[in-house]
Amino acid sequence: MKLRKFLSLIALGALTITGFTSCNRSGNASGTKPLKVGAAVYGMRGEFMRVWADWLQQHPAVKSGEVEITVFDGRYDPNVQNDQFDTMITQQYDAILFVPIDIEAGSLPVEKAIAAGIPVIGSNTRVSTDKLTAYVGNNDVLAGEMETQYVVDRLKGKGNIVVIEGPIGQSAQIERRKGMENVLKNYPEIKILDMKPGNWSRAEAMSLMENWLTAYPGQINGVIGQNDDLGLGAIQAIKAAGLKVEDFAVSGVDGINDVFPAAKNGEIVSVLQDAKAQAQGALDVALRSIKGESYEPKSEIWKFYGDKLPWNGGTSKRYDIPWTLITKDNADAVREQVTIKK
């Protein structure tokens, strides 16, 4: 049975994270059975979700062995995520952290888990159902506004841009586009030459930008990438074409490792999406749902943000984490803030 369960988890793209103390399924350092929490994420191909999972591993409750986390790789497929929820429901997980690939398709598995008595905490991306126990993440409309405003300001309100989006139908794609549109409606002399999905893939973004540089020679002034991999892929294409990156205004979102040297060199401006606050904040809210009002949050993120991200007893339906713009001037300081110290 153990072998069968292990093979089933591998097939579902699951990775178990246990504490660094002596911990197993029968007990942790204190001799009590660890809580089982599943983290169903849309995919582990991109750097951001790997960083998110790394920060989850650093949560004090995971490191102590109080919680055992299983990360499920959704492989960018809502059907895979639905199957993973079925597994967690059948195996009676204590809570689920959910990063959905699709805002609509993600609603059904949430409702099934809630009906089974399992709290579901959304993180990073959202679902349309109001059944979600709580959401801990960032306001993506604001991110879209911030990265677009940077490009507009660089171009002094006039010029041609291209836009590389995330997977169509994911909340981040929908809301960051809305933020972009909120800004661009005030700047009629900014023209979008082309807009296509790059699916959070640096390679896809590079290919798109290569095609656009050929299709619109000498016409592109700016690039809005809905995440850092998309912005960095565009930069790779610009360099490969023998063009100067400084001639383009390029923006992204996330604050992944590779964006910091690029920001410091003035090649891109990014909007930091705090993976630590998203992952660890979601786990704290999940533990509050399991343990009740006596639970005190263990992650330091609540103290770090203070009044900008109030705990509110762990009972709020939505926790909006503040955004930070990553620029040439603050790249080193922000990188220090988000680096995992092991």
C-alpha cells in the first residue's frame, strides 16, 4: 500500500516537504502527529512558484515538524489540479493551499474540498467562487497599473508597445491586463502593436519578441511583460538581435532572482510579488482555520508588514500584500529582503 500511494503521488506531481527536525508521518519532535497540508500550485516550471514552495518549506511550523506539506505540481492543467484535490479529499488532508491555473475551473475543486470540511486558502492567483476560506496574495490590478505606468513614464506618454501576457484565463493575466488598461486609457498616444500570451515562459517570450522585432522593425519602444520571465525573455531577444536594451522600456512582475541584476543594470523595472508572504501567510491562515482562535501566526511576515498587512485574528477573507517596485536604485536592498537564508 505504501508503494502504491508513493507512485500515485508521483503521478500527480507531488513533492512532500517535512521539517528539518526528526519528523515522520507518525510524529514530530514533540511526539504529536503532524498536520497534513496540501499545496496545489498551477505549475513548477517557472521560477516564481519554485521560490514560493521554498518559502513554504521555511515556515516555522514546517521546519519544526508540526506540519507536513505535500506540494502538488498542477502542470498548468485545471484537470490535473482537480484530480489532485480529489486525492487530498480522499486522504483527508487537514487543509489545502491553492494556486489555481484557471480562475473559473478552479472553483469546482474548492467547493468539493469545502463541502468535505477541508479549509482552502487561496494564494498568488484567485478563483471566482466565494466558497474559498480566505485569500492571501497581491492585488494584480495594481501590479498591472504599476508596471504600465513605468513604461508610460519612460516613453513620456507617447510610443508603441508590445504586451506579453500570462496564461489566458488565469486571474493574474486577467487582472494585470485590467490594470494596464486602467493606465493606458489616459494615454491615447501609446499604441499596442501586438499582445499575445507567453504562458509565464521565458523561452516563449523570447520567441514572441523575436517575431515582433521582425514584424515591426524599429517601431517597438516598450515591452510590458506580465511577469519577470516574460520581460527577461523579451530582453534576451533584443540582445540577440544586436539592439540596445536601454532603447526599450521593459517591465515585469514577481522579483525572481534573475530580475535583480537586470534591474540594477537599468534593463527592466519589476514589481515585487512577495512569495514568502504569500506562501507563509497562507499557511498561517490555514493553521488558524484548523486550530481555532488560540493560534498565533508563526511567520515573521506579519511583523514585517505591520499595519500594512494586519493579521486580524486570522479571520479576514482577503489579505492583500503590498507591492514594491524594483528599480536600479533599490535592487540590492530588495534582493536582500527576499533572499532565503538557509
